[in-house]
Amino acid sequence: MPWAGLRESEICLAEPLPSFTTTTRTSPTYARRSSRLRSSGFSGPGKRRPDAQIGYDSEVAYTDRELRRLFAGLEAGGHLDNTLIVLWSDHGQGLPDHGWPGHDRQLYDEAVHVPLIMIWPDRIPAGRDFAAPVELMDLVPTVLGLLKLSPKDTGFEGRDLSEAILGNAEPDREHRMFFQRSPTDISPTHYGVPRKGPMWAVQQGDWKYIEAAEEERWELNDLNSDPGEKNNLFAEQSEIVSQLKSQLETWLEGRQPS
């Protein structure tokens, strides 16, 4: 499961329909597919054309409007209150916070931190946020848990967080997450951003370690004090680097074919 580590760190339990749009975000971490912008909206490394940002925000606004139409239809049919609605994205977008406008070359938060919004007026308390790590592979087990379904032999690696969603428990704030960028030698440098060999990352709590040996890149970021991941603490926090690197190596060893 190459993308098992793709994460979401804020569960947003949205208010019912009238205030839904207040929960959306148009920041770079609000993930939307934007191939049109990737091809025409950026003029070079770290540069962003104003029309590209307008286009990106417009896509978010369009999606929000279409969701409102969907919810209005559910409400008109009398189904909104007893319907479980889950909104999420498969990846974020660079835009280009670290030089890359897309999402497939780096493992910074703008690429792997995505929204997850859950609405179920009859069951889920509205208006609550959980600032704790949740992985997208937790989504299916959690939805099954919410629906009281227990299929046998699913083989899911994710966690059932339905009790946390229902307000009966808190997610584990120290849950360890692993990330992978698939190796490739296709277009090794684009927009001035290298991509050579695999890239791995592990995050626990506020610390996130990124490793891309073939690019000679090793980074340690404190997501609490440096959410933009601009200040590399690799050389200053050797003990934390050692701990996270060891955890990453153990995880990689466990994923090798037997």
C-alpha cells in the first residue's frame, strides 16, 4: 500500500447544512485536483501567478457550490439528517510552497495534509475538531464502525475511529504515521525541484522526519513551531532524528516481501 501514510490531521465534524460553507478552507492544504493549474498557472520555481491562485480558489468554490446542491437535494427529500456524508481528498497541492506546484514530488504537509469532513446530523455531534493524526486508510474501518458493519477478513491496516467521531473517545495524538513517495527517474528535475529515487517520512507528535538519500536530503521539522516546514532541524536534534530514523527503518523492514 504505497500511499498508506497519506494523512489527515484534523477531523472536522461540520455543522448542518446552513453553516456548511464556513468549514471549508482555500488555503494550500485544502486539497483539490488542479491539473489545469499545474500546466498553465505557474511560471517557475517558487513563483505563483495571481490568476493561478484565483483559478484554484474558484475550483474550491465550485466544489462547495455543487456540494450545497447535493445537500439541498437530500434535505428536500427528507434524507439529510439520516445520511452519513464524508468529504475528503486524496492529496494536497504545493502551490508552490516548497518550489513545486503539484503534489507528487514532496512529502511536506501541503501535499499530505488534507481535509476530512464528516456530517451525520442524527448521530455525529456537530462543530467539533480533532487536532490529532488520522490516516486516510482509517476511513473505511471508521465508516464501517459508524454503520455498525463488521465484515470478516477485511485485512484493513487502518484504525476504527468511530468512537472518537461519536464523541466517546479522543484520537491518539501521538499516533505514528509513515509516508512514501514512489521512486522514479522520470523527469528527475522539473520547476527546479529534484525527484530521484524514493522518499520516506515518519511523523510522531509534532516531529516529522523526511529522508531522500539519492537526493541527499534529510530533514527534521517541528510542525508545532514551524508548520510551513521551512526550518530544517536535522543537524540540531540528533537524538530525535535517531529515534525517528530507527522507527522508519523498522517499518520499512516489516514491509519487505518475505
